[in-house]
Amino acid sequence: MIDTTKKEDEYLGRLTFLSVLMTLVILILIARVGYMQFYDGEYYARLAEGNRIRIIPTIAPRGTFYDRNKQLLVTNRPGFTVSLLPLTEPISPEVIQRVSRLLNVPVEEIQRRIDIHYSFDPIKIKQDVTQDIISIIEEQKNDYRGVIIEVQPVRNYILKQEGAHTFGYVSEISDYELETKKAQGYKSGDIVGKFGLERVYDKELRGVNGGEQVEVDVAGKPVQILGKKEPTPGYDLILTIDRDLQVAAENAVDTILKEIGANAAAAVVLNPQNGEVLAMVSRPAFDPNLFAHGISSKDWAAINNNPYHPMDNKTITGEYPPGSTFKIVTGTAALASGVVTPEEQIFDSGYHWLIPKGNASGEALGWLDFHNALAHSDNVYFYEMGNRLGIDRLEKYAQMFGLGKETGIDLPYESPGIADYSEYKMDVYGEEWYLSETFDAAIGQGFNLVTPLQDAMFTGEIAANGKRFKPHLVKQMVTQDGELIRDFQPELLSDLTEQGVSMEVIRIVQNGLREVTVTGTAASSFRGFPYPIAGKTGTAENSQGRDHGWFVAYAPFDNPCVSVAVVVEQGGFGSQSAVPIGRKILEAAFEIMNKRGPF
């Protein structure tokens, strides 16, 4: 009996303990619920709200490009992008397979984009899709859960391949770029400038994205728009380019290349009085619209396999021996250094008396002063100028004209050329300099390399009475409403008259260049030309094939506002290849000036 009582007491004690414990647990749970309800209620309400509200970004349109007369060059057009937006659950493998087949994008590529995505923004799969794809996705929504169609601006290059190397192109950000730009707010799928002005001014052109605050149901389908922030468009660029002159220059290059059977060329037109670039042409070219919506393998192969390199902007990356156009520099150096007077007669017997180097066709021009030697591009005369100057002084004056370094133009990948010939030879070949190489340098051959832009600039330096301005392509940066953000003013880089070159010397060189187009090597091409111009032809030896043809000029002669440089790769004599292009460009320039006034 005693044992039974003890067991009952023990059982009741345990039951009481469990009851108290359960009561305590219930009270703790009630207290916790009350705490969460009254003290953390707002926090959890926000979490619940976040489960049904999504922010869908709206891409800001890139800034527009205008020419100097407000003519459209580059703008945007509406396009449709297929994106993935996993609102409530991951995108299923079945949907990924369907999207892959529909868009012809590999499953691995789609999965890669999903894996590297780190925000709630839509995951772009393919841009600028056709209407039939949109219809399929819209009609079969249940089979494409998490797939959305976004209306986004697509870059539109109105002139297509014309001006392509200047304007550049945009494309989707690469994985490498993303790693380096993630801290600046760039995200996977962003469209960024890859080349030309699009690359240089990408930050200013991008604008600020907007977005919509969207409520979704349990299936992830949008129910209503709760709020909206309009995107801020990027800044517009008003360029120094003249659209009409750009088109005329492109047509001139294409026409002459076809006539003479050449495949590559470059042309630059600028205003020597302020550095404004009026036109830039590089051939062959490419259509930047191909990149704006994702270039196909076929189109990329056609560009990449072209042996004349369409993606190279030859106006600033092409490095060529300047040939006889360099005699402008040699002549200026000789006169300014006092190693020759304008009147001194030097005899051309066909070859120089120290080293048997002669003229290109073996002709002998007899007694020549500076004026006639420059007009007729006499090699023997300028060999003697090199002999008297020496390589050190020749290099010094080349560098005074800005050669051997980048011009600073607002374009990427500019090449510096070579103006330290003797040092370059020692560094690369480990060999001493010889007098015969000074002769070569004096007529723009040997190790001497310039870009077409540099050639246009040192010609323009003589045209502008010794002043050299930094070349630039943007006049103004403005908002979409026309508010001025930045005004790009001319920047004077150097003045020859402050470096020991007198105005008298510059006038002598100017008159010699004028005579080139009247009685000299370009006279036959400019016979009957109604406007006074100055210029210089050149033929640069090329060890890889036919010689390169050069022509530089400025106009009008008395008050220059146009400086031109043309090079035709493997075009032969400059008078037969580059001069006809230069003439067509100058004709177009004068026609425009007659309508609108000077540039």
C-alpha cells in the first residue's frame, strides 16, 4: 500500500512539472508572438511586402549624337529584349530549354547569365528580337514562366558604316569589364560603349535608369504597378563633325579606291585654327548597328577575317612613313636653323654627291632653290637638307611639330608614331645611326612613322601660322532639353613662332606648298580648280607591296579653315591615288562653305 502511494505521488509530481513546463512554453510562445506583433511587426510586414513587390528597371536611353549643324548622326529606336525575371522561384530547366530553342542561344550561355546575376534586375538573354518571337512568348505564357519582354532603346547609327570608327559602337558588357566596373554600378547585361566616342563618353551617355514597383501574385505574374520612376536620358553630344562633309569624304574614298583597285585608305579633315575635326574616314569599315543588338557569328567572321582590318581606325592607329609630305617639316627645320636660305641654288644631277640616292623616277631637275624644290618634291635637295641638319636637329623639329606622341584626340587606341629615329634604331636593333638613314628620314622614309591625323595636324600647323591645337570631336555636351553641360573650347598645344621659327620662314613654306598645286606635283590634278589651295603630295615606300600614296592640303590659302590628309594603302604614287580623293573632299568643303560660310 505504501509503495502504491509513493508511485502515485511520483506520477502526480511529474505530471505537475510537465504541466508547468508546457504552460511556461506556451506563455513564452505567446510572449514571443506578442513581441513580434507589436515590436517587430513593421519589420516583418516589410518582409512580407517584399515577397510580393518587385522593382523592374527601365533602361535610360543613351544620349544622341548630332553634327555641328544639329543633324542627327546617332540616336535610339525602340526594341524588344527577352529577359528572365525569377520573381517567386528559379527559372525551371524546361523553360531554359524552350528559351534556348526559341532564341537560338545555347543553354550553357543562358545558365551562365543566371549564375553570374547578383541583383533582382531582369536577366537579359537576347536583344532586339523580332515580332514573331514576341508573339510566341505572349501566346504561350504558361510555358514561359519567368520570361518577360522588355521594351528597351536600341542604338541606331543612321549613317551605318559612315563615321563608324569615330562614333564607335555599343554592346553588352563582357565578364572582364563587369569585374572591373562592378564598383561603378555596372551590372550583367548592361549595354556599354566599346569603341570610338561611345567608349570615351560612356559614363555621360548612359544616363540614369528608372524603374517600376510592381506587385505580383503567388505565381509571380504582375498584378499592378505601385510606383514608377522615369529614367533620366544620357547627355547628348554635339560633334565638330559636318555630316555633309563626312558623307562626301566617305564617297570620295570609296569612289577612288574602286577606280584604282585599292582596298584600304584613311582621310582626315580638320579646322587648323581650332582643332575641330570635320570628317574622319577609315576604309574598310563596318556597320556598328551589327553590334548594337548582338553581332552574329557570321557577321563577326566576315569582319574579323578581312585582311584589311575593318575594325582599325586607320586615321589614328595606322602608322605609315609620311613620304614627301614630311618635307614640310624638313624644309621648316632647314630654313629656321639657317642651314639654307630660300634663294640658295642646289644642283640636282639625279643623285646626291655624298651617297648615290636620287629621285623616285631617276629624274635630274638641275639647279633648284627652296621654293622650286618643295613644289617639285625634289629628293636630292632634301637629302642635302638632312645632311646639313643632322639627325638630332631633324628629330627635334619633328617633335616640335607634335610627331612621335599622341595628339590627345578624344578617341581610344591612338598610336604615337615614331620621331626619335636614331634612338628607336638603337633600342630595337642595337645598331649605330648612318648618314644614309638621315637622308631617308629627311624625305619621310626609314624609321619615320606618322598617323594620318598627325599628317593633317602638322600641315595645319603651317596653315595656322605655326599654331597647333588639340584635335577634338565634341563641341558641346547638353541635356535632352538643350541645357549646356560642357562647352569644349580650343586648346592651344604649341606655337612654332615661340620655338624659334619665324613668321618669315612659315610664309616661305606656305608659298612653296601653294606652288605644289599650281606648277608642282599636284598641278595637273588641280588645273582649273576655282579656289586657291596649298598642298603636298607624297609616296611612301612599302616593303609589303605597292607604295602608299599621300596627299595633304589646306584651304582657302589666304584664310585656311580646312586641313586635309589622305593616305591610300598600296595606292602607288600619291598624285594618282590620294590627290583625287583630296580634290573631291576640297570640292565638297568649298560647296558647303559657299552655303553656310567658313567652318
